[in-house]
Amino acid sequence: MIHNDGQLAVVQEQLALAEHALEALRREIEPRSKRNFEVHSEGYVDQLAELRAEIDAYQ
């Protein structure tokens, strides 16, 4: 849970890093196998949803 603007900045940075990691995974795996991308990306998708929910709850 985010309690202040400093924590918000950290979570926003984590969100950006996770988005970049997911995009890199997409570029690497999806062209070869959409199913493999779906399996490998589940953790990133879940993490992104959690981080966005934290940000939304704070704002």
C-alpha cells in the first residue's frame, strides 16, 4: 500500500520496469509462439495489475 508521494514514485518506477520487461518478452517470444508468450507473461501481467491497483488506490 502506498502512503506518500515518495512511495508512489517508487511504485511508478516498478510499473515502468515491469512494462518494459513485458514488452521485451513479447518481442522475444511472441513471434515464435503466442502460447509460450501467454504462459511466460502471466507473472508480469499479474504484477502490472497489482501495481496499477496500488497507484489507483493512492490517487
